[in-house]
Amino acid sequence: MISTLQDNAIVLSERVQRAALRVDRDPEEIQIVAVSKSFPRAAITAAYDAGFRAFGENRVQEIRDKYAEPYPADIEIHMIGSLQTNKIAQILPYMSVLQTLDRVTLVSALQSHLEKTDRHLNVLIQVNVSGELQKSGVSLNEARTLLDEVLQAPRLRPIGLMTMAPFGAHEQVLRDVFSTLRILRNDLQQATGAALPQLSMGMSDDFEIAIEEGATIIRPGRSLFGDRN
Ligand SMILES: *Cc1c(COP(=O)(O)O)cnc(C)c1O
């Protein structure tokens, strides 16, 4: 299993490099968040040994169980699932980045917990670019309102936008979704003066297209850890 992960890691990093070079980007500017949701702590340890430092998780209870034992201080846990307001206190000690800020009501709840613990939190605004009903995230039109709220919350640091593309869509559809997120980011930067350097987009099946369209954070899971049960 360990050798499989190391093999996968090599293939993954070669794919990232090739995609970046195709569009004249520096592969070093692309952060890989290894999506370890549903995989055991041993898989995280193996990925850490292979050089990964950022891990994506989507369930609060799973995070508390998996990271109960001490872990290296340079591990970053990115929350990539929907966060309920009543779980904020439980997850805050583990979370380095909230990639899925998807509604105004989360902002004040996060702000007050962060004040209590004297912390700041990096957040990405999750945008439902494709408009699929089952997907979380604000619409393209609502993104500005949510960003304005975040900019009023001194403990929250908005660092960019995140999206999920429709599953199994054709390449051109994926490209449109990713480039739409990039254009929205550019528009929001212009309109508010806020710096939003990060674009989190691309999973195992579509991260190369996402990189070509400007992703700075990709979120592969299966291509590193193998299939989830
Ligand atoms: C599960 C998940 C991923 C990883 O998906 P893979 O297909 O395993 O690469 C990435 N982002 C989010 C938000 C996810 O929920």
C-alpha cells in the first residue's frame, strides 16, 4: 500500500508539472491538498512521508477521530465539506483553512469563535458555478455579498475562491466552470480591492484542466490514495 501511494504521488506530481508547463505556469505555485477523507490515519502518515503537508477532510467527527493522536505541526487540515454552525468549536482547533465558506450566517459564528480563541482563519468562498441544485456554494451573483461580509469580519482572512465542477462533464464544460471562477475572482478583486490569490479547483479527474485555467490549489483524493469504498 505504501509503495502504491508513493507511485501515485510520483505520477500525480508529473501530471501537475506537465499541466502547468503547458500554460507556462510555475508548477511550484500549485498547492496539492491531498483529500484524505474516508482514508485512515495510516494513509495520511504515508502521504506525509511522501511529502504531502496539506490534507482535505469533510466530516467533523472523522477529523476529531483521525487527528486525535498528535500529528506533525506542519500538517495543514483543509475543511472541504459543508460546515454546520454548531460544529465550529469542535473543528476549529484542527482547521487551517476553511475552503467551503458558503453562507453569510457562518461568518458571524466563525468570527465570534475566533475571537474567543484569539485566532484568525483563512477562508475560501465556495461558489456553485455550475448551478447544480445538489451542490453547495453561493451563486455567482451572491459571491460579492458574502465577500463583503467576510471583509467586515476581522478574524477571517479571505484568500480566494473554491468550486467543484459537475461530475463527468465534458472538457469544455469543465473549462468553462473553471475559467468562470477565475473571472469572478478577478472581478471581485477589482470591485473590492481585496487580494484573492487562491483558486481551489480540480479533483482527481479534472485537475489538469483546472491548472490550465489557473488553479492554485488542487484537491485530488483517489488519484493519490486509491478508490474510496
Ligand atoms: C471528495 C472531494 C475531492 C476529491 O475527489 P477525488 O475524486 O477523490 O479526487 C475534492 N474536493 C472535494 C470538495 C471533495 O468533496
